[in-house]
Amino acid sequence: MKKIIAFASAAALGLGVAACDSAAENEAEENIEEMEDTRDAQVNEMEAEGAITDEQADAMDDQTDAMEESMEEQADEIDEM
């Protein structure tokens, strides 16, 4: 029971924090997610076609993740301005 209460509290806190995001921050984060999805699809397609190796695809995925993280940090700063 304590685990359920702790989980529910954490979920409520997360929703409360998410509700504090501005519309501009939310839009930026949606654009970032779309960019990530597009790039992931392109990498998967190139790998499936044999244009790149599995290792190259993994490196590109890591690069995409790093770009996404950096961009999301910048989006988080929108509300701090």
C-alpha cells in the first residue's frame, strides 16, 4: 500500500511540474520529439537498406539522443527567461 501511495504522489508531482511548462516550452518539446522521430526513422531506413552498418546506426542514434537532450535543456530555459 505504501508503494502505491508513493507512486501516486510521485505521479501527481510530475503532473504538477508538467503543468508549469509554458505553451512555448511545450511546443518546442513537441518539435524536438518530431525531429528525433524523423531522424530515427531515417537512420533505421538507411540501416535496413544496408547504406550504413549497425555500428554507424548506433552512433547516429547516440548523436540524436545527445542533440535531443541539449535541445530539451534549451527548451526548459524558455520559462526561466
